[in-house]
Amino acid sequence: MKAYKDMDREELLSLKAALEEEYKTLEAKHLNLNMARGKPGLSQLAITMPMLDVVNSDSDMRTVLGNDTRNYGDLDGIGESRQLMADMISVKKDNVIVCGNSSLNIMYDTVARSMTHGVNGSVPWCKLDNVKFLCPVPGYDRHFKITEFFGIEMINIPLYDDGPDMDMVEKYVNNDASVKGIWCVPKYSNPTGISYSDEVVRRFARLKPAAEDFRIYWDDAYCIHHLYEDIQDEILNILEECEKAGNPDMVYIFASTSKISFPGSGISAIAASPKNIEFIMSQMAIQTIGHDKVNQLRHARFFKNIEGLKNHMKLHAKLLRPKFAAVLDTLETELAGLEIGSWIKPRGGYFISFNSLPGCAKDIVAKCKDLGVILTGAGATFPYGKDPDDSNIRIAPTFPSPEEMEQAAKVFVLCVKLVSVERMLDKIQ
């Protein structure tokens, strides 16, 4: 196919007319497809339904240690659920606290604690003139919303195929004491799908922060969310690497079963050094009597162990592969060679990241909406919702059916083509 940039004005006008006719045809179909968020589809939720039967009114509600999950106790989570989450994120059980249904909630609380009471005895952030966070971009919008909510200044850090720009990370962290944290999704990153290389993880562990209370916020949301059995990304254990580098307290690891069991009723965990765990527990004891241990017991008995988790994720992958293929195959068939967009084929996670020509993302998303296909808002993958190039679009293929994804992908590429042609014509005029 001929690249759009190589077309003259007459060719572009002819192409625009043909695309507009196609647009009108799709407009008449009155589609209603939502790809705004990475929600599991109904078929994914169905495979976890037997979990609801493992605990009932006749069940023994005691843990393996004999603690009654219906009562107070086990502030850090029941032992079997801590072991399950520890194995999922490859750390020791003693480094883990199991909380409620949302790792996002733990992240929010961790930032909030730092604001009001500091980090392990340091000055509370609310008493400082300036607090900054580094934000690899494109990234997870809900991370950015947390730091924005607390008035923390966010600094964009480019995200490459192997991880964040570590030269920039080291420059800021090692020289600016107002830099207190960095958001990371190290494996199958949201939204690009890339995974951090061994060298990037080691460079994180070897940071020499100017601030004693600097922490890496390591959101391991997709740690076992592989799409393929034969090609899987693996990353180094950041907690172990930090210990080797003499920085055992520098990282918080977050994870949950939100996209493994039920998004609204899963379990979540934070993993950290013994010193960090002790500090967090001292404040949790004031905040809560304990999280939902019955739900923790339900998860532990349903999955049993890490092998049970992994086998369950194979079922998820089988359901997700056709949906990702529907998007990726359409992008390749319709856009390859046109030089109006780029994308990465992820090996896991929940998203496909698309980069349009500069200045086109908002218009593409708007045109898709007019045709009944809802995407994540353009700019959402950047702090403050401001993509400086207006080019990144996050595609979430998980919720619609494979057939619906084929329709949505056709709408998407049509809108990419139409907006790109319009931009080309604007330049010529």
C-alpha cells in the first residue's frame, strides 16, 4: 500500500471521499461497543463462578492455623492468602500484607500515609514546599489521578521498549530531594504492553535517591497475565535486586487478583521490606480492624496454590487471544505500510497501545464515538490528561466479544485513516 505522505492532493481527496462513504455506511449501523476500560468480559467472569461455592454456610471457616475468618484477627491477612499472593509476585510471605479488593486502594493509602505521616519517620509530604513523582508515559491514568489528587507535581518520563528512560530517572532521583516516587507497571505495561529489561530493573535497584523517603511504586498488575504459553515475558525480582544493591526499603510492590478472579471482589496485596511492612502495619492497625478474611479464604481454597493461579490464567488467555488477534490482525492488514500509525504486539496484559500521527488522537477517538465505539479518552495515558503529541490511544480489547472486537477494529482503522487524510490535506493547503 502507498504511504499517505507519498500521495498528492488529488489522490488524498479521492481517498477521503471513499473513506467518508464507508464512514456513512458504518454510521447507519448504530453500533454500541465500549472499549474504554480494561474490564474482563462476561466469559472471563464465568470461569471464576465456582469460587462462590467453595465457602458456604456449612463450611469450616478456620484457616490452616485454626483462626476463625469470621472474627477479628489476622490484620496482615490469613496465612494461606498471603502465601498465595507472595508466590504470585515471587516474594516471601513475611514481606506481604493482604488487603481488600483493590490494589489501587492500597496505592492511594500509601500516598495518603506519606502525605500525612511521612515515610518511616521522615517529614510528612504535606509539610514540604514541593513533592514530585516521576511518571513513565504513556502510563496508567489511575496512577496519575492519585498523585494529581494530592497536588503532587508529575514529571513525564519517556517509556521505551525496555522500560523508562533510566538516564532521566537517575538524573531526577539522584539529584532532586523533592522527587519522592515513581509509578511503574513493569510487566506488560499499561498501556504499551512492554516489560522492563533486566538492566532497567537493576538500574532501578541501584538508584541513589537524594530523598531518604523516595519509593518505587511497582504495580505488578499483570505479573501472570500472559497471552501465550510459548512466548512469555519474565522480569527480575525488584525486591531481591534492591536488597542486593543495599536499598531494601526503596520499593513497594502492589498486586491483586482483580483480573484473575472478580474485579470487584478480588484480593490485593502490598509487598515490601520488613521495615516498610512494620511501618504500614502500625498505621493499618488504626485504620482498620482487618480486611475481608472470608473472601481471602475463598480465594485460597479455590486457587489452592500458585499452580492453580497459573492454570486459571491459561483459561483467561484462551478467551483473550482471539480478541487481541482481532485488533492486531486488522491493524496489520489495514494500516501496515501507510505510515499513519504504529503499535506494539503485546505478549500479555490487557491493552494495545496505538500511536497516531501527531495531533490526531483526539479526533480519532471522537470519530469512533460518533460511530458507537467508545475508547479511553485521548490524553488519559499522560499526567493531567495532556498528551503533548496528541497521538497515543489505549485500546482495551477484553470486554467485547471477539466478533464485536472485529467490528470495533474496523471502525477504529477507518477513523485513523480518515483523520490522517484530513491532516495530510491540511498540510498541503
